[in-house]
Amino acid sequence: MPSLGATYGRGAATLPQWDLANSDCVLVMGSNMAENHPIAFRFVLQAKQRGATVIHADPRFTRTSALADIHAPLRAGSDIAFLGGLIHHVLEHDLWFRDYALPYTNLSTIVDEEYQGPEELDGLFSGWSEESKRYSPQSWQYQGVMMPSSLAEAFIETEGFCEAVKRLHEGPTPKDPTLQHPRCVYQILKRHFARYTPEMVERATGCPREVFLKVAEALARNSGRERTGAICYAVGWTHHSTGVQMIRAAAILQALLGNVGRPGGGILALRGHTSIQGSTDIPTLYDMLPGYLPQPHALKPHQDLAQYLEAETNPTGWWHNFPKYAVSLLRAWYGGAGNKENGFGYDFLPRIVGDHSQLPMTVAMRDGIIKGLFVMGQNPVVGGSNSLLVQRGLAQLDWMVVRDFAETDTASFWRDGHLVRSGELRPEEIGTEVFLMPASLSGEKAGSFTNTHRLLQWHDKVVDGPGDSRSEHWFTYHLGRRLKSLYADSTREEDQAIRALTWDYPVDEEGEPDAEAVLQEINGYTWPERKLVQDFKELKEDGSTACGCWIYSGVFPEEGRNLARARKPDGPDGPGTHLGWGFAWPDNRRTLNNRASADPEGRPWSERKRLVWWDEDKGEWQSPDKVDFIPTKRPDYEPDWEKKPAGMDAISGHQPFIMIPDGVAGLFVPSGLKDGPLPAHFEPVESPVSNPLYRQDANPAAKRWEHADNPIHATGDPRFPHMLTTYRLTEQHSGGTPTRLVPTTAELMPEGFCEIPTELAASLGIRSTDWVVLSTARGEIETRALVTDRLQPFRLDGRLIFQLGLPWHYGWAGYATGDIANVLTAVVGDPNTAMHENKALTCALRPGRLPRGKGES
């Protein structure tokens, strides 16, 4: 998502969670924050004690709602209609922070004359190809200039791209500071969001008009020079076919209101407890290398290192340093085996050819394409979309390795799964060889967690794990060591990558690799001396430095100094940035884009919201935080365009968003997104109603995998009249493995259930604790009913539509059991991230139980 905080990484929070206490208004949306992120919610309550307005927009009335000043009910999947209404309100009533947004965003930038939006094309943007089901972003570009993605991850496949990009060296992007040009971003925004009126918001979301207006007024009232607001979201936004655009809409709103880079302002991406931020920084993502570098692609100009660097290096802004980070990563991986002739090891890297994420991988297993699978730290039978398809895919494998502290639902699918219970398969017919490898819990190993606001914190090993339990470090290291031994004498070209891999971590007497040695490699060092570097500014593109993840560089700046171990909080007198506690990437900066907390001349917007300012006497920026800007760049610095400046030389002293090529927040995004330069409301792929804003119902670019085992409901299918959303519980954790399999935690929420609105339950004769069956075209589950007023029906276009809620943690393994919610969901994904749409689908409900399969009681 190439704007604001995500200019560094997918979903990276722009502010530390404790800074929420400085907010004057907090909107929680796409999250039950009080129950699922209680530590962060503590700071929301501190803000409320200081007078802040707390808003919760959610389909359910939860503990978060109970502690909020305003609860705005809206049906799952209608979030962009709600957020678009807020943007419309701010623009229509001229409530945006003009002194901030005009210089710090691309509001005045002029867009190509070929651009057309969904208000003109009835739900489509220009560039749509019905044949290929994808967009070309050529018409989304600025007038006369091609803009590369700010994440350096999406090469634009347009003719003349490279030449047009070079124009960024020649002068600033075309602008109209008066905002009168019909194709400037401001005018495009006004036209685009004109139809998102309070009446349309109520019609699309079900949120009463008067409640919506209370939310809009509270956000606008608490923004400006003296006041700031924050938005907190979680997977209630990301698990949609429009998830990226939901977050984009929030980014647009916050930039218009001046709520980015300032104390108490920003967007907090509430990440999971299992170091999910860390797993995207040093990624388990198929399309990323560590530090959000793009994985080489076979169908892009990535044939060799020179092509790769030329295609992916932005000419202006901080990403101009891309070659330093890419080459240093290769040096860390391949050491002396990398040289200029083989692109420092670039030739060893595999190339992707398309989407290799979990959703298409599920289909590929079902079709017999994938033959082996490692499952580490995951329980895909419970957590994967369309669980029956997942189980059928697992049954097609030759082998599967499951690493966990106990036997999970995934590990026992061949014996206890739905296919066996229903009689579709017998255990002896399943040829998958399952290896269950005992894994250590967090207290049984050393390492780091990266939390929801990019903060690395170290944890030491406390106790030995029982029996043969081993850490991920141990397992991965020794697997790699054995593979290197097997291929040591191979002369085959395809084996050279394993032979070249550096794999020299020190181990203790039990063979456990030194976790701090791994962190030192991630931090980076000189080559071949292996002297630790101080931070990423020391990295070079000539092969003289090695670094496992450039954004983490600085966490271990010298021997014996692991900053992830740092535990020195600020005192009660402040300043409240806590620079001595852990290490926040990049460069220990706590608030991203914090140059924006000062006006273009370098003065704080107000003393109350003071964070960064220019000190003329010292000739540098001052702050209790690490400044997210060139420390000595004057606020009045302007590029000398006659010299065709590159990198940061092309960014002025009053352009705070240094990861974006033109230095300003991208309200309109010309590159990097696959479903449009602006958010537009589309219904979930499965919806009980048609789109009230456009003729196009669902996101046209959404990823769909047509498969006999993955049928999709048509819009308004009368067989599946109800809306369904899945959610988490405080008492259960992720796929349930750490809590359902432990007696003391299992008893806190011992059985699965479905929340059902009172009116719907009454019409079907259902009472609390009754058995009910939920069904979709993918499958059926049975569970207990929880009849509640926490879910109110929505009146949409004159129809009464009911929203159901289903916790997703349960399975057959362990002490706390229940049917698997994801039996009901479909393999459908966001076009940008391939994230599944499990927060909004349609279903049927009836009282009773499922017929028992063979061998079931």
C-alpha cells in the first residue's frame, strides 16, 4: 500500500501504541481492540480519561463498543462506504487541514488526461481489461510523468515506462496550487467521493445517518493544529477482497485531517501476538525479500542483477538507495560465493512466476501439483480458507512436516478430519506421510518479537523444552546443514544455490544456533571483516557490506550491544518516546514521517503537539524522537533541477514522506495497486445485496480461483440470505493450538458457538445453547447458538438483513472443541495481497444438527 506508514512496509504502524494516549479522538474499526489487543487499548482508555472521543465502528456491539463514546454499527464489508462518507464530509464542508494537506499531500498534482474514475465508468477505473481481468495503470499517472511504486515492488508494465520515470529528475510533478484544475487530485477526490453522502452511507452500511454524522463531526473537530486523531485497525480490514483499499481510505482521511507524523495522530495496524509484523519484515511472503525488497520475477525485467536494480530503483526519494540494500542482502546470504560475475549471488535466487501465496497453494495441493509441505507455526486446517479444500489438498501430498508443541488439527487431518468423519476418505486411503516434529514454546528458546508498532524486543530462553522439543532456529539450521552436506559434491547448476549459502552460525553444546549471531547478521556488517555496522546508512552497493534486513540495521550496532534488549523507559516527566526501550525500525524512529509534525517552515504546528522542529542555530532538526528525515536538510531546501537530482537530493526540505518518489503523501496513487488509484466501495464477493453505489457489485480485480471444490455464491443468492463474519476471542489464540490444547486456558471458552441476532433466532425458533447448522456452497458446520442483541439487523434498501458472528479458533483437537468456521469460507483474495476474504460472506442458518458420518457419535 504505497502511502503514509506503509511506505516502509505492509501495514506498518505510523505511531507507537503508547502514543494513542496523546490522541484527541480514536476511531477503532476492523478490530475488537479491547478484547484482542488489550495492551494497546489501555492507551486508548488513557486518552479517553484525558477527554478524547473514542469511536468503535463494527458489526457487533463488543467490549470495545461498551467502552467507546460512539458505537457505529455497520455490516461487515461495507467499510469503504463508511470511510468514503467521512472523506466526503471533510471535503464537502471544507474541514480538511489545508495548511498541512496542501503542501504535504499530492492534492495539487495534476493527473493524466486519460484518467477516468468509477463515477464515469460506473464502478470501473480507466485501464480495465475485461479479457485479462486486470488494470493497466498507464492512465492513472501524473501528467507527463510515470510514478514508480513507493515500495519498489510493482514494476509498471507500460510502454515507455523507464523513459517517463526519468522525468522525475527534471522537475517537480505538475501541480496547480489553486486546486482549480479539473484533473488535480483535489478535484478528482471531490468528484470521486461526491456520491458518498450520509444518506448513501446509511443505505450501503446500515449505519444510521445521525450516528455516522456524529462520527464525522468528532473526527473533524479533533483534528488541526491543536488536536490530532488516530485510527486503529486489525484483520477486520485486511481480510477482505478490498482490504488494501480500506486501509488506503483511512490513509486519505488522516492525511486530509493532518493526522500523520504527529503526536497522537496516525494509523495503528494492530498486528497479532505471534510476531506477525516480524514475519512480514523478514518475510514469509512469497513476493518479498527481507526489508520489503521485491522477489525477482521471471516475467519482469529481472534477468540479472543489473536489470533488477534498474527496474526496481526509484530515481527519487529514499528508495533510490535500493541497490545498497539488495546487494548487502545478497552478500549476507552468499558471502564469498557471491561476486560481480554472478551478481553477488543474484543468479542463485529463484524467480516467481505469479501468485504463490497460501490461497493458490491450497488449490495447487488439491490438484496434485505440490507434493510436499512444511507447516511451521500455523494450523491451516483451522486457519485456511475453505477448510474442506485444504484437507482434500493435504490428502494429495506425498509428505507433510508439522512442527508444533502438540498434535494439531492439521497433523491429525488423516485420522480425525471432516473427510474421514463423513466417509469421503478412509485413513488407509490417504497416502500423505505426516511427520510431527516437537517444537519449543517461546519461553524455551531465545529470539525477538516485533510488535504492532515495529518494536523489536528480545526474549531469553527460560527453561528447556520437554523431550525432543527444538526451536525453529535449531530445526532450520540443521536442515540447512544437512542439505549443504548432501549437495557438497554436486556439480548440477540447480544445486549451486544451496552450496553457496552462508551457514556458519555458532552453536552451543546441544547444537542450538546462537540467536544473537543471527540478529547480528540481520543488523549487518562489513565484508569480509565482519565489523558490525551502526545503521543502514553505512550499507554499500559494491559488496563491501552484508545485511540480512536493512530496516533492522542498527539493532545490534556493536559487539555486546543488542538494542532489542534495551529496557529503559522514559520517566513520568517525559518525553514519552521511550527511545531506550527496544529498537523500532527503521533507525529506532518511533513515529514515522515525523517531519510532518512541523509546518513547511520547520515550526511545530502547535506547542501542544510539538515533536520535531528546525533549529536554525544548530542547523539541524530537533526532536525527542529519531527524526524521520535528513537531519541537516533545511526546511527551505529546494532541488536544483538543472543538475537532474537523484534520491534525496530531489526531495525538498518540506516534503516529509521520503519513501514516496515525490515526497508527499499519495492520496491518489498512480502506481503499486492492482485495483485502482482510489478506494471505491464494492460489495464482498459474496453479498446478500447489490452495490448501491455502482453497477459493478464486487471488486472486479479480486482474486478468484474457480474450482469444483470452491463454488462462489452469486450476489443475493436466496439460498444463503444471511451475512457472516468471523472473529477472534480473548480466551482463544490464533488457530487455537496454544489455548485449546492446554486445559487451564481451554476451560475459559470451552466450546464453539455462533452469535445470532434475537429477531432471526425468534423467527427460526432458536434459543441460546441450541444446536444450529450454518451452511455455504463449500460445506456445513454445526455449533451452539448464542442469541444476542449485540448483533442488530440492518435495513438495506428496504430489506432486513441479518449479520451472524462466528469465532474461528475451534477444531477437533484439544480440550476446547468446536466445528471449524473456515469450512464455510471461500478461496477468494484481495488483488494486491492475496489476503483471503473471511470477514464477509453469505450463509444459511437452520436449527438442528448435522447427520452423523461413519464412525461419529
